[in-house]
Amino acid sequence: MSLLYQNPIIHADYADPDVIRTGKDFWLVSSSFHQLPGLPLLHSRDLIHWKIVNHIITALPSPEYDSVQPGKGVWAPSIRFHNDQFWVFYSLPDTGIFVTHARDPLGKWSEPRCLKAEPGWIDPCPFWDDDGRAWLIHAFAFSRSGIKNKLQLVEMMPDASRLLDNERIIFDGTPSHPTLEGPKLYKRNGEYWIFAPAGGVKRGWQTVFRATSLYGPWAFRDVLHQGATPVNGPHQGAWVELPNGENGFIHFQDKGVYGRIIHLQPLRWANDGWPHIGKPLDENGKGQPVQTYRLPALAPSPCVLQDSDDFAGGKPGLQWQWQANPQDNWLASGPVGLSLRCIPTPADLSLYYLPQLLLQKFPAERFSARVVVQPVFYQQGDEGGIAIYGQRFAALCVMLTDTGITLCFRHGWMDDRGAINEAVLPVRELNDIAHIELGYCVSYDGLVSFRYRLSGDSWQSVTPPFSASAGKWIGARMGIYARGQHEEHTGKVTFSRFVVTQQ
């Protein structure tokens, strides 16, 4: 048995992670943007193996999110345990800062409450001090607030019921730390610490700030850079302390089409009191990411991050998210598998803006997926199939046309002007076919080969291959869908077991 772990520990898009430990349990939350249910909650016992165990919110509190809003929604949450409760703070960048809590993280969380209706206040993190006072630190989105590169501290009622009116900018990173954001506030040995990223997601770095007062002055060090490694922009995450005093730092790497994947770095506190993260890069305490490292001093607790799904009870598993607030009539009942109704949508509505797309993250650098598709169509325009979603998107679908059921390849992209271009190409006629198996193989850099198989036949590839891309602030997604064009949406598509094989 290997005594080493290998980075990334999660090769999937869990952007802006925050992690805490309660006893033997580790809990991770991440940004979910416009996809719902939102705020996925992951659990681990060994910091290496993770599993999705809940979603903290089921919908977003505005009719705006009944339609697809790429890049909006939940940004950079934080999770804390205080007063025997779990707390999650997050922002909707166009609305403000929200809070929700639960005594049982696996159960239903409280209805989110808006702490501050202030567009552009983002990346909130709470802090309860030893004297009983409570605080909130946050960053700014320039696109909404006109402010950037600054961290603000606000006092908060200890029960997190409201913020108090004593806002103060405690650090201005304009000259030295552009795109300063995502702060996490801690206390250690009587000193206050802020872990915050700067420099942007592609080429940024991790900075740590230190002070004896919450109002500063704050000394700082840049503690994690890419260095000589392939791990670009290693930053924005969480300091975690193990029961034996060992420490780690969990952060993301922006890997383009795959999204923001998760790494674990060793962290040690040096004699001068500053944290050293990763492998030493210079004599000033700056580190670079490790590819492998010794396992944390925790009992191994293997589990698998969900990808395949047998749709037990006709419901999607926790790995799936819709593109907008979910509606009850999107699902139909059926004896086996997951049945999606052919919900009427305008014929010219692009797949990119289709709310009932049911998607999950790319689970690995290379993988394949397949699913049996059984259409029950009644009206022209009924369709359903598998999709790859990003700012370039594609689907292999079955469609009822004036000549019968046809296998089609639908693809499109968003151009530099923000306009959607989309086309539908017939692949072959499928009359008298009861069901068909659809799938794709994803290779390096998100190169996708769509394929299909009729009963008893071999797999047939659809050419040319499709080059997937990231979406707005998210990596590419894969999934399934159904749609129609008529109000009497009696058609449906049943998907029987979605099988993912990682390579």
C-alpha cells in the first residue's frame, strides 16, 4: 500500500473550496454559480477521498434564476462550525451576502437569509472571536461595486442575524496584490491570520496576512506560487489542522476545460510564526505545489466521488445539477431509470440557455460515459439525448422530425460578440428503433468523441470530434436532457443507468 497521495486529490470542478474539520470529519463546500441544487457539501475522513453528501440550497431566491444565468449565482462560500451549528456564508454577486445554518449538515439547512443586500460584496467569511464578538470579512467584485483589490471587515451580531454599521477596509492590495479576493480569517496563538489569493485564477498566488489586531496593521507574505511546477495559479482555499497538529492547505488550480480542480499541500508553521506551504521555493518562505506527499496521519477511509448513476427511485444522484431553479414538471414517473419530460421551449432557444439540462462535472482528465435512451415522442420537435456544456457545446440526440425519429448532432458556440451560433446536423434515421445507447469518450484537453450504438450493434463514432470548452467561471459539464416545442408535453425520454469509466 502506498504511503503517498498524489495531486490533484479531486480532478473535478469544485471551485473556491473551503474546508473545516469537526472531530474526525472534514467538510468541503464550493462555488456552484448558476447550477442547482447549489452549494455542494462534500465529506471526507482522510482528506484524500471525498464524497458528495448534500446540497445546502435547493434554489436561488429570484425568478431571474428560473432561466439560465451563466456566471451568476453562488460565488466563493465559506463554512464554519460555531455554537454547535454549521454555518455557510456565500454571495450572490448581483444581490449581496447570505447565510444559512444547520445542526445536522446532512439534513435540511435553514432558509438562506440576506445579511447585506449589496451588489458586489463577495467571498464572505465569518469569524467568532474569543471575546464573544463576531465579524465578517469579504472582498469586492469590481464589475458590480466599482471596488477591487480590497478586503473589508464588518462587525456582525454573534448570532449572525445582521451586520453592524462599522465597515472598514483593512487592506488595499492595489499596488501589490491585484485581484485580491477570497479571504479566510483565522486566529492562532493570539494572532489574526487572513489567507487570501491574489493575481487572478490563471496565474495568481496565495498570500497570508498577519496582525495582532483585526484592524491591523497587516504584515503579509506570498507563500505559494507555481514555481517550476505545472500547477498554475495555486491559491484560494483553506488551512486545515489535524488532530495530531499536522496541517494542510487545500486549494484549487484552474485547469481550463476541466474547471478548478483541488490540491492538498503540506503546511508547517515555521519558527518565525509564518506558514510554509508546499515545497520550498526560496529562502523567504515561499513554496510551490507538491505532486506527491506522504499521506496525512489519518486512518484511510476510501470512498468514491459520485459519477455513474442508476437513478434509484427515478431521481438523479447528488452529482447532478440543473441549469436553473428546478421545476417539478421536468421529471416524469417511470418503472426504470430517469424520465425527463419534453418540456416545451422555443425552437430557437439555444441548448446553452436550456434550463432543464441535467449536468455533472467532468470527473477526470480522460473518461467515457454511456447511457441507454428510450424516447417516447408524440409531436414534432420532441428531442432528448446527451450533451457536453460550455461556451462551446454539443449534443447527440434523438429527435422526432417530419420523416420520423432521427439521430442528430447539435452543436454551437458563443462568439466574441456574445452571440450564440448553433446548428443541427442529421446523423441517421432511427425509425422502428425502440432504444439506442448514446455515449462519448473524453480525452486530453477535453477532446470529445460522440458515439452511438443500436441494439446488438457495435459502437459508431460521430465525426468530426468535438473540442469542449469551459463555461462562464466553470469547467465543462456533461449530462442529459429532453425538450419539446408544444404545450401538450406528453413526450418523454427515459435514461437507464448513466455509466462513467475513468481512464
